[in-house]
Amino acid sequence: MAVDLISIHVGKCAGRSFLRVLEEVYGRQAVYRDYKTTNHPVSRSDRHVEPDALQDLPAGTRAIHGHFHIDKYADRFPDARRVAWLREPVERLCSHYFFWKTVDPGRLGPYETEIRARNPSLLEFAALPEIVNHVSASYLGTEQLERCSFVGLFEHFEEDLHALAALMGWELPAVPRINATESQEYRRFQLDPGTRAELERLNTADVALYRRALELRARRPATALPGPASPPPRARTAPRERPARDARPPVLIILNDDYGSLGEALYLLRGTDVAATLLSPRRIFATSEQQIEYPLRSFHGTGMLIRQIEELRPLLIIECSAYLYVGAEKQVSLEDFRDLQRYILERGIRLATTDPFLGFWYEFDGVIPPGHPFPGNQKRIVEQYVAVSNELRGLTHLYPYRIDLTADITKICYHSDSLYRSAKQLEDSALRAAEFLGHDRVRPYWMFVVSVTDYKSQHIQYGALFIERLARKIAETISNGRTALLVAPKECIEQLRKLVPDHPDARLLIHCDYNSYMPLLRSAEYVFTWNVLSFSLTERIHNRLPVFFFTKGHIFLLLDGMYEHTRKNVFRDGIIPFLNEDNPLYSEELAEYAGMQETAFFDPYLDAVRSLPAASDVLNRLLNAG
């Protein structure tokens, strides 16, 4: 029997998707599924196979795929290629845990049933002896990795699959993701840095294995795999050359967990000639993967950031914004962040950051001003921001506005034409928005946007009163003959639904992917928000589309004097269009206020930013800095 391929299916590493590929390439009957659930003599053990049992393999088997150790077929099928897919260990473990929690109880053995009855936490599950270093113990270790002809990575599944197909002469089918962990609990899950560190400590062998796989991937031959070349059946195309490495300068941008940071990154990148990759926390990754024109990957903690840096080898890293992913949002701890900064700079990688505080801290020399007022218990958060600002002081700060500072920091202000839209583009966006809202034609709607942070801030200040005000705004919008569209956090929407009756013109959204969110934002007759520094609104301002603000925003509650700093620098003393939240909305009044924005709000802002250096020139300057 001439078996061409032996595929080691490591759990939660896209193994089911790869099985589908094998069945399309070789034919379903030619792929043997080596899982214990088959009750086949070959599959009774995941470590060895009796010679007599091989006689019972289905005739015409050309590939074997399943959960087994690399040693199982070590002395069998010497001409077959060994292939394995791996995944970042902590991410794989989290996916394994949440998938395990949803498995049909009938598929669990007595021991697993007993464990499941205890309802273990993630850390308790991870500490089980059979889970610790599960990949290295059950499938293959670091020293065995080089026995594989090809090692693919879950994070680069499609790219690596095409590399394998090109080298083997496969014509690939469409590849769906199968058996993905999709529970609501998993989608809501956020991994904190402390838990990540403990999971990495428990799985040092798996971490080392994945790091070695990254190294092998970086050195992957361009034209041939090691081992014999036995072409599979149904090969219909000649082997293709592996795409050459992009010759453009590589740039890595690290995002925090909101659309504002994604929008600011795209504002900087679009129209420039760099090979950019974006890293984001899980929420942005889940809603924006394959939604933008740049590669987007997820990260949790400094360990994963360093692995991505090692693989991508960027010339320039832009943190967008370290103030947020190290401060209140705590994607990484301050101590780990210091280590990350040292790691980057010691390797000669250029480093810059955006700054949502617009240089405000440096005007006070990186200390909290004496007598600074703090609402509630917010002093600790402000102290975190101060600590981060002091760590970042030596970096180049990038501002998409004209910012005038007396402080001695390196800053670059820039402008991009990428947000300006033609009449045809605005018309197309309006059609997409109408389709999203289920309208048979373009109809006016008013859009209300509440970010996670602004909701928390308003809830701390006003409690249930904020929800009551929102409910009134929805009702007032409908009474003006408009559809009311609200994008807000889940908790906010759930509270609001208790007060807002079902109505076809009341659209309450918890989730909205980026490619739907932006057309909705630019096509609304009016947009209302609770934060004057929401970067998502920048596109509307660039295109002179009316916006209204109910409050200054959460950041100004923390920092006395920040609003005046923003009004002078960003809006150049223009009149910011505030509304009193307790006053009813009337379309006639809003139209009048919107007309005033043309000269009082848009002109000062746009006159200032249009005179700034182009984003492409700024990136070239950063990449070529000495």
C-alpha cells in the first residue's frame, strides 16, 4: 500500500479543515481517519500499530489523518511525508477548554465526565496532568519536529496551506473552518496577562515547540520539501513557485481594543507603500479579520507580541496606542511592557506611538497636577496613565492633528487624504447602509454611538438615568420620522430593551463588523456620541458631515484641563457642537445647528490638518531615521 501523507491532527489546530482538504485532493475513500472512535484495529492505540492491523486499512488509502503521536508510524510507510499543524499554545489551550465544555456528554469517558462535573476553571483545567504540555506529550516534541516534512501554523492557515499545495502540486478547493470553537462564552472571553503568564508557565514545552515551529517556518525552502516526491492522485496543476517575500519595508502596528485605534492605523497606512501587519486583541480581531486590506492577527500578552515580532521582523513598530493597551485596558502589564520596549529597541527596531492624550501629560512634566480632581475612585487609573506616559516619553509620538506643545518630546503631526470620499463613494455607502438596515431605499436615519468606555463612564455618573435618556433619544428619533440606530455594549443594549418597545425603526446593535460600521457611520443623516475625541468620527468631519456630542467624553472626566487642551489643539478654537441631553431632538433645530458647523466647526479643523505633512512622508521619515 503506497501511503503518500501522514497528517498529525493536533486538537484545535484546524485539523478538521485540513481533513476536508485532503479528502478533496485525494478523494474521500483514499483518506483514512485515524481516530479511536472509529473502532478500527489500526486506531486502537495512538502510539503504535500492529503490523497485522495495517492489512485492514481500506484499499487505496493514500493519506492517514488523525489524533496520534508522530512515533505511531515511525517504522511504517517510510516514503510518506509527515505533516502537522500547530497553534500558539495558550490560544490553543483556551480553545480546547471552551470546546471541551460544549462537547456532548455522551462522547465523554467516565474520567472526563467526572472532571466536567466539577466545572473546572480554565486554570484548573490547564493544570490537569493530561492537559499540561498536551501537544508535546501527545503528538510531537521539539526534537521530533524536524521529522515532519511540513509544519503549518493555525494563525497562517490559508497562507501555509497554499505553500504546501504549491510544493505538492495540489489544486486547492475552498477551505471552510470546521469544528471551530464558537460558544458565546468563548467569544466573550478575555484573557488577562496574569492568567496568560501562568498558562505559559504550565506549558513550557509546548511554548518551546511553537517557537521552534516559527523558526522552521521562517527558513522554509522556497522550491522543495524534504523527502521523496510521490505525486498524489488528482494533481491537476504543475507546482507553483512560492510567492517572493514582499520587498516593501515591513511595518507592524499594535492596536488596542476599539475601532478608533483601527481607524487611526488605517488613516496612517492607506496610500503608503509599506508592507503593514496589524495586531489586535481578540474583540477587534473577531469582528475585523478579512474586513480590511492589511493582514490582521490577534495577540494576548507580551509573549505573543514577541513571537509575532520574531516572525515578521519589522523595521518599524507603531503602538496604537500603548497608553491604552498598557493603561486602563491592560492588554499587557506595565512591567511586561518595559521588557517589550527593551526587547524591541535592543534589536534596532524603530518604535513610535500614537497618543490619545495629545501630549497633555508632558505639559505637566509627567506628573499629576497638584489638586487634580478625581471622580469616584479614578485616581488609580490616572496614575497608570502617568506611569505609561513616563515610559513612552522618549518615543516619537504621532498625531493625526496639529498639536502645539511646549514640552520637549519628539512629535510628528500628519495628514492623510484617505478619509475624503467622492459623491459616488458616499452614494455607494448609503446603498450599503440601506441594505444593512433592511430598507428598500435610502432613508434618513440617526445614529447613536456609545463605546464601552463611554458607557462605563456614563453609568458610573448617572446609573439608570443614562439608560432612560437613551430610551428618550430613540423615541424622539422615531417621532421625527427617522430610523434610530444605536451601536452600544451588550449591557447597555440589554438594559435599554427593557424600556424601548419593539419597533421597526428602533435598531439596537451590540455587534457591528468594521466594514458595516463605517458605511453606517458615514451615511447617517446625523451621528450622536458621548466623546469629542472619538477617532471614528474623523471621517465624517473630513467630509463635512454633521456630528453632535452630548458630553465631552470619559477622558475629560479624568483629566482636568484636558478639554481646553483638546479644543485649542484639535479643533483650533472652533465651536464644538454640543447638545443638552435632556432637551428633545427636533429635526428642524438639528438642521439649523448642522448648517452652523460648516464654518464654526469644520473649517478651523480642516484648515489646520491640511497643512500637515503627508502620512506617506512621515512613514518614510520614521523608516529612514538614523
